[in-house]
Amino acid sequence: MGPSGSGKSTLLGLLAGLDTVTSGSVILDGVNITGMAEDQLALVRGRKIGFVFQSYQLIPTLTAQENVLLPAELTGTGDPRRARELLARVGLEDRLDHYPVQLSGGEQQRVALARAFMVSPPILMADEPTGNLDSANGQHVLDLLLDLNARESTTLVLVTHDANLASFADRRVTLRDGKIVSDERTGTREHSINLR
């Protein structure tokens, strides 16, 4: 966590291999992704990482179900039943055939949340997942995120400037001006992310 401009999204991009480090290395779930070619990185991301973005990143020409299916179809494992199950878990079983423009902001974020879990990734990265939502929808999305996280047994890396959101974390890394200013464990679970 940290204020706007502190480097939170940059750190998330580096951890996911979306950005390139200028020094050091990134080891993601036991795999050194530093220096990997983009096609290799895409395979690692497709198998190991789910993403939830503040701006939803839904494809406007695809229905809710098609948006959720997309990551699995890219890896050749698309199962419409899993997509429907995930959409039902986030309360959108009656909105499967709706396009993003037909959904509210909270509904779009719930579609994005279901999509992030489609391939059962071991790691879920969420960049300000409630930032564009009012407090009621934000709390609902947070509850769903934490519930799915527990059910799917994923590691959740959550970027936020919101202290309330950060209070749910087992570990809080605070950034300021691109530097780590604190790294505290608040829970008892083991973590495999080392930041230096």
C-alpha cells in the first residue's frame, strides 16, 4: 500500500512480468521470470496469475460469460460450466449474456473478478479493485474477492491506498517514492514473496 504515485502499480507490473526490472530479479512461484521472452512470460501469466484491475478491462464486444471464459480459451482449457459457476458465485448468473455496457460498474468488476479466477491461478493480483466503486459495491466486491481467494486457495497480492482494504492483509508492504518503507506481517500464514 501507499499513496498515489508511490510505485504500487509499478511493483505489481514487475511481479507479473508486465514491466521489466532494471536490476535484480523476479522469482514468481519458484520461476525466475527475469529476462524471459514475452511469449514465455505470457505462458507463465496465463497459468499462474489472475488479474483484477481498477478499470475492469472487459472486452466490450464479449458477453459476461465470454469475458470470463477468455483466459481459459487462450490456454486451451475453456469450460463454460466453470465460467457459469464463477459468475453465479459473484451473483451474476442472470447476466451471462449481457455485454459490459449493459452492466453497472459493480457488475463489471464482479465479471472481472470471476474472470481472474477462471484458470484457478495460484496467484491473484488486484490493482485497486474497488477504486472505481461506491462504498457499498466496493465492500461487496471486497467480500467476494476474499471469499473466492479463500475457496480457491490463491495468494492474493492487493495494491491499494485504502487502509481499510489493507487491514484484511496478512502482510502489508508500504511504499513511498518507489521504495519500501515498511514490511509487516499481520497474520500467521507463510509467504513466499521476498522484496528487497
